[in-house]
Amino acid sequence: MISCTHSAEDDRIYKKEALSLQRNGYDVSHICYGSEYRDYITDDGIHIIQLKKKKRTANKWDALKQLRMNDILDAAKKTAASVYHLHDLELCRIASRLQRLPQHPKVIYDAHEPYGDNFKDYWKNRSLSKVLLSDIPALLAEKKLLKKADHLIATEENVASRFLKKNTRTSIVYNYSFFPPEETSAYEKIFDAIYCGTLTESKGILLMLDALIHCKKQGSELKFVFVGGFGSTALEETVKTKIETNDLSENLFFTGKIPIEKINQYYKKSKIALCLFPKNRTNQLILPIKLFEYMSFGLPIVGSDFGHIQKIISSDKVGIAVNPHDPEKVSEAILELLSDEKYKKYAAHSVNLVNEKYLWKSQEPVLLDVYSKLLD
């Protein structure tokens, strides 16, 4: 496993895919970046090679050399792996060099998002040097790799259908929950609503605050908890200003970034969950993992009325899909789900659904089949 933007024990890479392979007889290493260099074996038997993340440099030539990822390539060579499983767009730039290694390894490209759409939505927020030196070369490398990869993995149907046009060796491995389903109605509910994930505009932090402001204006003093760190200091300042301006300090609790093992305590203390992504190309295509985690803990969902979010909420009847850009409609949906009748109905149904079809164990055989066929 190789990643450059995910932590050593990332939920999909480590807790799902790596552990599934390890349990089934594979020797698994994960090469990644962190705050310091570490080379160790976890209690699960996974070999972690954590490279020290380089500091940003103003020197464009040094930046260009760093983007060649020679450190990752050197670490990969030392593992002499039979399969290199790439988990980030940037890694497409070293795929061909991995394929040319003496042991003739197989290369899997595991796309977590529709990166082309992501770039179209957010390129204006990135520096020109980042776009020219990193984003565009990576997207061009991905285009080349789609044809030459030994196998492609997508997390949902939209990206998979695009991959299939380039390479028939494509599978969908859904990013379902690994949290055991748990009925949490017996726990004390401290928070009315929870959002879990990095706090960014693209994931709806400002839209959620607008909904809370509307609830407050209507006389409902709700408490929201946000589990995750801010995507930027500028956004954090914007949020702080909005909180002060609208007197929301007593209504909000921010945990900051916390280990995944501690997230469940906040799920248990919350009544409903929010997935209010703004409407753009990316968010209309992605399938957020948080939907399945919310359902694992019996949390009815107020989510955006488009894409996979609407499909799951509506077809599985686990909440209310609403226009995320309409704070009045969002606040109405939140209050409706918080009513005892609706809450109890959706909460029990969510837990049952996860047990039936939304657990990671249903995807483990798909991943193992990919590896079995590659290494036959």
C-alpha cells in the first residue's frame, strides 16, 4: 500500500484493505508520510514505513525535485513487493517506474475520488505553482495509468464507469463501515446533531452553521458537535467570526482532529447526523463513507438532495434529503428528525440496514478476488 496524503493507519487503507489482506495470508506494508520517519510493525502485523513529510519550499526547483517522489520510490523498491497498491492521484507519476522494477510487480490504482471533477471544482483555490507542478502532471499521469494499470479500483459507480471505458480490469470496492452496528438509543444524548470529517467549505461547514443560525432564530437552542479539524486556518477564522456574530458559542462544540477509535463516543452521544455537501461536480459523484458510519450508530441523516447522498437517504429511508443551500428547509428537516417518532423509526432501521448490506466485511471478498486473480 502506498499513499502520500493519508495517515499510517487510515481507515480505508489500513483498517479495511490492509487488515483484510493480512488476515488472509498476505504480507502487507504501508508506505506513507508523517511528521517523523518511522519504520515499525503494528500489533496487527502490518509493516509501516512512514517517511518524514518534507517542508514546503519557496525554491521552485527544489519543489519540482520533491514532486518526483524519489523517497517513496526508494522505499517501495526495498519492499520488493509483488503488488503496489496506489491510493493517491499524485502517485500516478511513479506508477510506470514501479512497473519496470526487476520483480515485474503488478500495480493497482485505487481512486478514492473523481479527481478530474475535483480539480475543476477547486483549482481556483490552489496556487499557480501547485497547479502547474503537481495537479496537471498528476492528472495527465492518471490518464496514462488508467490504460496501463494491472487493476483499477473505484469506491462507487460513477468513477468505475469512467474507468471501464479505459480498462476492463476495473472493480468497485465500496468504502462501507467497519464500525460494528450498535443501537445507541440507551446512551445519554448530549448533542442534537453531529458532523464528522474535515471541516471545509466543500463539505458544507458554512451551510451547517447557516442552518443552526436559522434554528436559533426560530427559538430552537440546538447543540451541534463537529468532529474533525479545519481544512485551513483562514476558514477557521471565518467560522469563529460567524459564531461570535450570531452568538453560537453555547450551541457548538469542536473536537479537533481525533483518532478514529475515539469517534464512536461522539456518535453515541448524538441524536442525528448531517451530510450537507454543497452542490458541485465532485459532490454529485462521490459516495461519502460518513453515511455508513452514521447508520452504524443509528443516526438518522439530514443530507443533500442529490447524488449518492439522496439515493441512500431516500431509497433506504434513513433520513431526509434537502437542498443544502436553503437554511430554512435544512432547519425544518433537522427539527422533524429530532421528533421522537421520526427519530426512533429511522434509528432502528439504519442499524438493521448496516447489518444487512453496508459493512466492510461484504467488500473483503471483492478485494481478495482482485489480488487472487492478479497473483494467480
